[in-house]
Amino acid sequence: MTLIALGTKLYEVVEGKAKILAPDPSAYSREGKYDPSWAPVFYNPKMTFNRDASVIAVSLLSPKSILDSMSATGIRGIRYNLESVSPDETIFNDKNPAAITLLRINVERNGLKNYKITQLDANVAMHQFKVDFTDVDPFGSPSPFTLGAVASTRRGGVIALTATDLAPLEGSSRASCFRKYGVRTSKLSYSKEAGLRILLGKVVRDAALFERGVVPLFSFYKEYYYRLFVKLEPGAKRADKSLQELGTMYECTKCGYIFLDTDPCIRSCPLCGGSLLSSGPAWTGSINDEVFLDKMRSVLEKFSYLKSYSELSYLLNLLKNENKYKLYYNLSVIASKLRTNMRPIHKVLECLGDASRTHFNNVGIKTSREFKEVVECLKSSY
């Protein structure tokens, strides 16, 4: 099918309970490769898991009003209406005129009611509308939009952010991280979690400008992006309390010990005296709300039609297990420092007892045990 108004070749996409039209990748491929940003309207099938998880989260939030600030094809906002909630109003917004044309078709194809479509820059839309739930799903960094997301969301509401700029968040692009997030960073062995904590720290600082505290409800890392849901709580005292949860992430270059601390000026390892790598300010509190995770797990059966059902179940169970701990240890890095072979993770976990795998890294573990116990178990777990 070709949409004459766009001069765009389209194909039908079935995702969840939604059926939409999206630009046909075969028409915009280059030398056998395809990037969604090359098409006149953005649609990324690799983000289906992101949207699946979001549909479940929004079903629990039950917002009366939703702002899908960067709608593109409209797939995210349409799915919220069909699978999560029947809001009083959904605002679909995109600044791309081609997206607006396709968006109108897709919304009508799926029989939505109580919606509005606007063609505005995302930040303009977020400063114009007040809603219970704001979704920000940019191509790249969400940093330019976090203030707008807070501004658009009513007190007690929730914002959802996606970040795909892992290089600065994980410490590979230090100048970019400072420019976008105001963080002096290093490449830490637990970089996947460090990036998420840096992103949460940015949200905390921006929310504080509006005298709002934050509660991370649901946060995870997958392949090349972060996704997080954050509740905004009103009041200067709550904002101050959230700011007190900001601190610095540390790692000893000599022994591999890792820790979080509100003191940004620690210069040597408290265990061996070695030099430290550091990143901060970053969020030091819990990155998931245990009650919210339990609710997501309890309603998951309703979404058994999703292709990612098994993967979602695995993720939610793992997040539940690891949520009681702080940072994860990258066992391959510690083994390298000890000049020993990497031991089977299940053996290390058995040795430690109070420990869990982490979704951030397949050779990572989280535990309440002392670092010396981790080292001993890593050496002895055959």
C-alpha cells in the first residue's frame, strides 16, 4: 500500500491488540541495512518489548489523561487505549507533518475515542498540556525533555522515559555525559546500572525545580536502551528528600570494590587504599518499587497474548529478586583482578546464599554479603 499524501510505501503491523500502518522497511533500506530514522515516519519494531512492558505498567496506573509526546505512527498511545486503560483523553503529538497524516489514519483504524492530535514540538506540547501520564520516547537522549515531562504531569502523576544514548550514560562518552546530564563520569564495571542511576538522578534534579519528589516505580535496561516509570510526588520536602538520595558511584581500580556514598569527595578505597573511579551525581536509592513490581507480576496473566510474555515474566521475577540489593558486581572483572578463572555463577550464588543474578549483566550478581565474601566465593566455587 502507498499513502499518496506521503509518497510512502506502507505495510501493516500487528503489535499487541493494535493494527497500524508503518513505512515499509524494504523501501528505505540502504545496502541491505535499515534504520527506522531513515523512514519518513519513525517505527522501530525492536522497541516492541519496551511497549509491551509499558502497556502492563500503564494498566496499573489507570491515568485519566495521557500525553504521547512523540507519537510517530501512534503505536504506543494506541496500545495504551486498547490494552491498558480507557482514558478520558489521549493527546497524540508529533512535530513531523508526515507522522500526523499517518497518525490520523492509524487512530481511526483502531477505533479510538476521546483523543486529540497536535502537531507541536514535544517540549511545546508538554508545556501546553497538563495530564496524569506523560510518555517521552525520543530517538536518543531524553535529557532535553525531562523538564517538559515534569511540567506536563500533574502532581501525583507519572512520567515514562526511554533513553537510547548509552555511550554517555555508561561512561564511554564522558564529555557528552557532562553536557547532557551534568555528571562527571567514569567507565565503571557496572556501567549498565550506573547509566540508569545517572538518568534517574537527572529526573530527580529536574523534578526538584518544580518542588516535586520522585519514586522510581519500574526501571530496566535492555540491549540498547533504558526504560523507566517515575511517580512525581508534590512538595518541597519530598523534593528535598529525593535530592538527599543523590550521591556518587565508586569503584576501586585495584581490588574491584564498588559502593555508593553521598560524599562526592572520597579519594581512596576504604578496603585497600587503591585509587577510585567515580560517577555522580546519581540516584543511590531503589530503582524499582517492590509493591509496583508485585502488582505487575500479579496482572501479567492478563497479557499472556503478548509474544514477549515469557520474557516479561522472567524480567519481572528477576527485578523482584535483585531489587533488595544495590549495585551489581561484574564477576568477570573481579576474576581478572584476582587472576583466577571465571567460576560458574550459580556456584557463586550458592556460596553467597543471600544473592541474586541481575538483568543488567549476564555475568553480574547482586548481594548483601561483604566484598571479601564475594572474593572468597569467586575463588572457591568450583
